[in-house]
Amino acid sequence: MPELPEVETVRRQLEKNLLGRKIVQVFVHTGKIVQNDASFARALTGLSFVKIDRIGKLLIFEMSDGETFLLAHLRMTGKFLLEKGATGSGAKNAHEKSMREKHTHITFVFEGGLRLLFHDVRKFGYVVRADKDQVEVARGRFGIEPLTKDFTLENFVRIFQNKKTTIKALLLDQSLVAGLGNIYVDEVLFRAKVLPTRRADTISLAEKKGIFQATEKVIAKAIEKGGTTFLDFAHTDGESGTFVDNLQVFARAGKLCIHCGTEIEKTRVAGRGTHFCPTCQK
DNA sequence: CGGATTGTTCTTCC
DNA sequence: CGGAAGAACAATCC
């Protein structure tokens, strides 16, 4: 669920609040999230974040010792939450408070009392230590990323070469395009008027251009709106992203197409729940 | 209560 | 052998 715009929203909030603050304590409540690394807390205590970067859906934290990095992925339900001071947990009621405590797997305490929590109901996310080489290997796995200088029409057209898979699977492949997930792929293809089941080698140049432009537009707008909170995604202060108001097909199965009034259909493509308008999309 | 959920990786198949 | 498709996997909720 957190895709490029959501992860970018979190990155900006963490950058704004955490850069330069010294970590005074780290608690690992759930070992598997940091891959059972017993030295995790010890290695980070006393350091601060000097840079918080992102590629695709992966967050990359650079630490002040110049050699330690953290790689963090939210997967489906992961969240980074900031809590200020010793009392305010940010939770609105007792239930929310207990759920927050139950699913918090790492707590970073900063000088001055600010706390950063890694929270994940399903525990699919991770925060792992890495060195410079491991960071480079991780970066190398990703394809072109929307809103960067490499995301040109020429490069975008290139990812279709020798591909016979569906356009949906192509756009979901992180090694080709970095950062798109199920929600934004459906939204992009609806706007580009291309069916998600179309084979990549049947897509015309004009359609590729349409998909390319829709991708840039949707991703930029979604970042502007602080991402999409559909089920689980939250900002670091627990607030929601509002791009959910701009969704045109995702989660609208059975509702009417905003352009032609046809019922939006839901099927399974590339193993994912897939929403589309059978009339507008060709 | 088991089916649905999703990003990623693994396995199988053509 | 390479790519594509499908399965597996993580864990929880309704």
C-alpha cells in the first residue's frame, strides 16, 4: 500500500524532524524486523541521521559515522510514527494506544525526548543495517523512477523491449519502473485509457507516451496530496494522505466510471486485484 | 474461520 | 536458457 508517493511523504517528514538529532536509546521489541541482529541498538546509539534518501519504495538512512546506513521498507502495513515528549503518544484513545504498543517493533529515542517508532501490524516490513556497498547493491536493483532525470520518454519506451507480459505486470516490476504499486498502476492505466491486461508488445508508441505522462502526473499529484490512505497508510503524525479523493478506479468496483458511466470492473491481473473501465480503456 | 490482502522473491513451466 | 506466470511468504483482520 505505501508506494512511491507515500514513502516520499514519510521521507520528507522524517527529514524535517530528525536530521541532526542524536539517538540516545534504541529498543528493538521484535527481533525479526531488524533480522535478529542483536547489535542493532548498540550500533545506532549515539549516532544521528545525516541524510534520509529514498529509491522506489525503499528508505535509505545515512548515519553520522559515515559508514552506517539503514534500509527500511514498509511493505504493506509498516509505518514510521513520531511521538513528541514523554507523555503524548499521539493515540486518540485506549484501544488505539494498546494497538500502537502491540505493533511497535522498534523505538528510537532522540535527545530532547522525541521518539521514532517503527510500527507494522503484519510485520512484513523491515529496518536493516547496511554498509555503503550493500546500499549500492540495493539501489542497483531499481529501474527508472518517476520525477527523476532518468525518467524520460526515451527510457520509458526502452523498458518495453522484448517484453510480452501484461502492461500491469510491467509497471509493477520494480526493476523496470521504481515505485509504482497496485493503486497507482490502476490509476495510471485508467488515465491513459489502456487495459491492464494488454500485452506490452501490443502497446503503440502513442499509448506508451500516454502511460508515461499519466505516471508523472499521478505520482506528482499524489505526493502533493501526501499520498493515499486507503486502509493503513499514515503520515508520521498519524494523519492520512488525501489522494484517496483523487482515485478514479481503484477500489471503485461496481461504481460508475467518471467519464462514461459504465460500471467499473474488478478482476485479477498479475496476481493483483485490478480495477478498470471496460469502455474507456482499450 | 479461512479467505483476502500486497510487495517481493522463489519456483515452475514453456 | 530466459522470460513469464504462478506460488509462496510474511501475519493479521473481519
